[in-house]
Amino acid sequence: MSKRFKPKYNIKKGDLVIVISGAAKPRKDDNGKFDYKPRLVKEVLVDEGKVLVEGVNIKTKHTKPSAQNTKGGIVKVEAPIHISNVMLWDAKAKAPSKVKRVREEGKTLRIFKKSGEKI
């Protein structure tokens, strides 16, 4: 990422998102409709342009025994994915949606483009 300007993302910690590309992308069912599963954003890494999404991109990490972890072994850890691979979930429209920003009374609001509802 550029060091000069801090990027602004429409996705924040605690939002529900849909993974739109990669292994966790929703698949079509027999009727031709997508099987969407909204997932929770745990953390947004602004400098790297990545997000940590619950249950997505799980990696196995081999740990040595230490003072805190006396056993060691294999641990499953969620790794961040690029922010362009996720899209905010619009609960009213029951579909992923783009977001627009509107300034009202000195505050910036995020509004879904599909349903027009505030986030």
C-alpha cells in the first residue's frame, strides 16, 4: 500500500461479508441460485489491504512446545484475505451489495446501493 495516503475502506470490524472469490466463494445449487453464507469480519488490516474473516482461509501452523503452550503440535489459524475478495452483505436484499458514502450532519454514513438501507 502507498505510504502517502491512508486508504478508506467500506468494510469495518464486525460487518457481515460474502467472499466473492477464492476457495470460500459461494457455489450455485441445483436450481442455479447461489448459496450465500454471510461471515463476520474479525479484523481489518488497513496498511496491508487485507481482512480477517471468520472461518475463511484456514491454515495449519506447526508450533513448538513453549512456556505458554507446553504441548505444541498443529494449530489451525485463520489467515487474512485481500479486501477486494469480500463484499458487504445486505440483509434486507439478502444479497451482496456495493456501498455509497453520504454525509449527513457532519457524519459519514454507509448506505447499501441495492436496498438504500443504512449500515
